[in-house]
Amino acid sequence: MALSRLAKRGASVDRQIVRNFAAVPPKFTYEKLFDYEANKVATPFRKLTSDGVEVLKASNGRKLLQVDGQQIEDLARDAIVDIQHLFRPAHLQQLSDILKDPEASGNDRFVALELLKNACTSAGKVMPSCQDTGTAIVMATRGGDVLTDGLDEEHISHGIYRAYTEGYLRYSQVAASSMFQEANTKTNLPAQIDMLAKPGDNYDFLFVAKGGGSANKTQLLQKTKGVLNERAFTEFVEEQVVKLGTAACPPYHLALVVGGLSAEQTLKTVKLASCKYLDGLPTSGSAFGRAFRDTFWEDRIKILAQELGIGAQFGGKYFVHDVRVVRLPRHGASCPIGIGVSCSADRQAKAKITEDGIFLEQLETEPAKYLPSVQEPELEKGGEIVKIDLNQPMEENLKLLSRYPVKTRLSLTGTIVVARDIAHAKMQEMLDAGLELPEYIRKYPVYYAGPAKTPAGMPSGSFGPTTAGRMDAYVDSFQSQGGSMVMIGKGNRSAAVTKACQKHGGFYLGSIGGVAATLSSNSIKKVEVLDMEELGMEAVWKIEVADFPAFMVVDDKGNDFFKKWTPEGFVPEEDSFFEESKCFFFGLEEDQSGFLDASEIAAGLQISKEQAVALLKKFDVDENGTLDQKEFEVLLFKHQAYLNELRDDQEH
């Protein structure tokens, strides 16, 4: 009887499938996936020229637009120069609004004021607004009735080349000659150039300069339909917003994209949304799957971010200026979600070529109008300022800093050493070889920064802070030898840095991110190469500063200003490799303590106790004598190569 019922049920299912496939499909309907002009968005343009643009008539009467390649090159050059020095009026207005908001913290207002002053400096078109002048990205959409010589990408690249090599912009692109050998191209090329087609006789462009800090905040998360409900989505968004941190110079223009027909479409939409390029999308969906902005969730996420209290780098309301949320169609078995930001160096501009000429988006050339008419004392200082004479002995300054809590505003005057990743790696090699650290890293504070090219007659080019977290691995070993006792950078640090500062009596100070031009013009008085000159811009520099602004972020007592917003641990995605490693971890963990000791590691990896102890010493980041789940995941990736090193050492 049971078999009979199953047979009947199977036949019923088969008939249903046949009916579904035999049903008449819906009538073909085409709807633009991205309707950029569904809602009017006003963009001010300035006319560059009419030269090199000619209207032709085809034999059938069709109007064609012919564009000379030199004009495309010149447009690219002008666009890159503009976005490196000028901002959109709306961005500057948002900064100005922070100064007027009674709910803004003193730190919010201080950062906003510094960013506005930085915009005033960079508007002179000598100093770029940020020392990381970024990767040049261009989206060019050519109408089918636009005629060129077919070398559009080359012309655009040449214009970008001119902007970087003729101006005081930093070269950041490295070219690989093999898997592990690479070198700076010294032109900032190649650029990312995306060529698209559309009907008509207009040629549209979006020019973007994307710095490494904000680009590194872009994430793709492969979720499931389980996140598409109000409670789960809210929890997911809050978690991801907190994870953004402050290293990329907030206040941010935040973009969140839910769905996508491919992972790459999701991430490209994030980029365009953060640039306000999708502001004209519809604000509702359709049965045919068009992309739309969800303005309800834009407002809700903005409030959520404000209520976190992270603020504009050092606590407050303004972690984000605004939010863009775009909903896309998706494959039923996938739910990609992308998140990204445009930082305080909000650098993009539209351009167009029409029969009337060549036009570039009008950016603000007089940002001073957004400054408050009267700079009230409490607005200017945002709290007590402690003056530090860096030319006093390091021991004296450490005692002085120890008297103040985290969040204290500081004004630094004297000598600072500037060093970044490669220089730190070379100094670590000295320690590994049994040598002492250089005297300068023990005598002076170290500033994690990198300069752009220096304009004639000025002490330095744009010279702003870089992300401090890249130097975390060196802090404990340097401080144990009396080096890096006072560090200056941007963004939050790992728990290992807080622990090292508490153990050795060190401090981490936060410099204002996004104000490189102002720092160079107002605070940096002298720059000279101090050591490792062969590294070029990655060399060790010595700078003299006056009234250099900073905040105390980590003190010598174990306090970290950012600890409140630092997640306790990484939560792996359920469908990732880390789910498998989690099962492995708990399978080895005999005492259910949440940690693995050397014996459990040896048994699980089938290695000797001595090798397990060596692995534990290598991967125990917090130095508690055991491995937690995250440390164990890193071990799984790297332990075999490290064991091979151990065996080689034993053989020799």
C-alpha cells in the first residue's frame, strides 16, 4: 500500500512539473536593469571647450558626433586634477552642517572643521586633498552615434598619466613582473577603465580616484534568504557597520547593495552607489527585477550608524554623512550583499561630451564659504588641548601623557620620525639578527605616514597618516627594546597593541585622517630623509612639526578608545571554509574550554609535542599560552610551511 501511494504521489508531482513547463510564458518585456534617469538628479557642469567636437550627417540623415582623441585625453587630465583638489558642494555642505548640529560631539565638530580647512588648502590645486592620491577609475559610456578613432582607453590613460606626472600626486600602482616580484610603475598607471555602450550621440563619463584605505573596506558577503527579514537584516547591518572601523577616514558615504546577478555586479554597484552615480534610480522595485534605491533603509541605517557613537573618527554622532541602499534581483540560491564607503577624500566627478561641447562636473572652488563665519573658541578646540614638546626626553613625555585619559586632544611640536611598512620590516630584521633598533625610533615618536611629491617652495607634499593597523605586528617587539613608545597614525589598533602599551608604557595617538594638505601646509615645517633612502617614499623621514593635532587613542593603562566598538571575535560565515575549521577546532578541544593547548594541537595535527609548542609560540597572538578559534584558523593556513622551516632548522 505504501509503495502504491508513493507511486501515485510521484505521478502527481510529474504531472505538476509538466503543467509548469507547459504553461504559457509571460510576454517578453524589456526593462532597464539600471534606469539612471528615473528620478531627476541635478548635476552642475562647466564647459571646457567645443574644440575637437563635430556634428556629422550620415547618408541616411542620421546625426553623428565625432570626437577628437586629444580632447578625450585633455578631459581625463582635467577631471583627475579637479577631483584630487576639489570636492562636490554637497559634501562640503554636509561637513558644514556638522558644525551647526547641537547633537554633534566636540570631536565631530573638530574633525569637520579640520576637513573643511583641508578643503580650503587643497582648492589651491597645489596640494592634493589626501596624500594617497589613489587608483584612477573611469567609467566611460559611449553613445552608438559617437565616432572616435577607437583608441579611447589609450587617450584616457594618457590624460591620467599627465595628471599624475605633471602634478604633485603620489604614484601608488605596482606592476608584477612575476608572482612575487613587483615594482612601482612611477606613473600611477594602469588605470581601471570600463567602456560601456548606449544609444544616442552623447558620451558620458564618471572619474574616480579611490585610495587604498577606503577601497580596502569594500566587502562581499554571501548570505542566504534568512537575512531578508527586518530583525536579521538589522542585526547584520549593525555588525558590518561596526566592522568598518575608522581607518578609512570617516565620516563616510556608506553604500550597501543587497542582491545581484553576480558577485562582480554587486560590488560594482557598491562603488557606483557610494559615488552617488545611482541617485537617479527608481525608489521602488518591479516584477521585472529593476534595481531600486530603498530610501527607508537608507534613513534607518544612517540613524543606526549615528547611534553607535563612533562618530567622525574619535567619538560622536557622525560616523556617516549619508547612506545609499540599492536592491538588486538575485539568483534564488544566492544572496550576495556588498558594502563599501567613500571616505573623507570623496573624489569623483561626472563629465559629458555632447554636440554643444565638452563638460566637466563643477566642483567647489571656494570651499571657504562653508566655514563658520565666526570660529567660536569651543568649536575650534572641541575640548582641552595638551601641548607636548617632542624635543623633551622621551621619558618626560611619557610621564606627561600618562596624566591624561584617552580622547584627550594634543598639540605636538618638535621632531617626529616617519616610517611605514617596509621600514618597520627592515628594523625587525635588525632585531632578529641580534642588533639594536636605530636610536631615532627610540628617541622620537613614530608617525605612520607617506608623503606625496613636494611642490616647489614648500616643506613637503601632502603628508597625512596611513592606516596604523599594518604596523601592529611590530609594536610589542619594538617597545620591548624601547622603540615606538609613542605612535601616531589613523584608525583603531588590535588588542595586541593595547596590551603592549600597557606592558611597556607606550601610547598610540590618532592623527586626523583626510587632512593631509592642511597638515603639510600648517603643521609640518621641515622634512628630510633620515634613513633607508633607497626605499624612496617608503624611506625613514625626519619631520619638524608645530601644533600638530592628535588625540590619545591608547594609553599606558590598557585603555583603548575604540574598544567599545571592537567585536570580541571574528564570526565566520556559515558557508565558508571557517565553518569547517570551527568543527575541526571543537573536535580537538577535549576540555571544552574554548582554547587548544600544545597537547591538543599535537594530537590533532599528528605532530610532536615540541613542534606543537613551536606552532603555539608562533600563532598565539594574545600570548595566553593557548590558541583560540581564530588563531587556530590562521595556523591551519600556514602551519605546514612553518613546520617545514622548523625541520630545515633542525637538520642544519
